[in-house]
Amino acid sequence: MNMSNDSTSIRTPILAAALAMSTLALAGCATSGGASGYSGSGYGGSQTACYDCGTVVRIEEGNGSRTPNATGAVVGAVIGGLAAREIADNQTDSEGRKNTATVAGAAAGGVIGNAIQNRVGTGYNIFVRMRDGRERVVSQDDLNGIAVGSRVEIRNGRARLI
């Protein structure tokens, strides 16, 4: 009789916690892509030959491109699922509640594991002075021959030699 109310009262905090952790993890992963808010025509209203071209002015070791990798998500999901199941085993006798807790723990663990792994990677922050005076920073895992003074084009969030 009261099982549906008990089930809902347990699911709501678990789902709310999973949603909160997911939101925080995704917010931490968001990057701006480096745009400075300038319009596409450059200064003085004239079109430039390559709007996304510039010269590398500085290179620093940084976080890299944070290319998604499933290892962190898988390990996080396994640990989260096991931890949630263990906690549920101690808190309830209902198999449905145990399963719900396991799924929620696995989902939250997967999101958190992926976010942690993406922050751990090392790479390079490449500072580029664009032709119109803007400065953009591109984060990527490799330099591919790029050095200070190199002429590059920024396309799809990566600097490439031109």
C-alpha cells in the first residue's frame, strides 16, 4: 500500500542528486571555443583573406583538448553502481529500490568519471594573435610542428600550420 510512496520518496533524492552531479559535471566541461565577440568582417569593414589565421605568440603546457575517452566513464559507472548497490543493501530490502539505486549510482559515477578524466589530460594552450588583433587560445593535445612565430589557421577548435 505505502510502497509506492516509499519508492517515490527514495527515488526523488537519488534522481535529484544524479541530476545535480550531471549538471555540475557538464558545466565544468563546457568551454567557450575562444571567440572574443567580434563580428566576421574584421576592423575597418574590409574582408580579410583568412579571418581565422594568425601568428602563434605563446605556447604553454595546459589541459589539452579534453578529447572524450570512455575509460573514465566506464570506471566511474562501475564504482558508482557498486557503491550505490552496497548502500542500498544496507538501507532497504526491496529489490526494486536496490536496482534503482544501482542504476542511479552508475549514471552519476559515469558522468563524474568522465569529467575527472577529461580534466587530467595534459596538452598545450596555444596563444594566437589573429590578423585583426584579437587573441585566441586553442587547447590541444599535440603541437604538430607548431612553434612560437608559426602562422596558423584555427579551424574546428584546433590550430593548424599554414
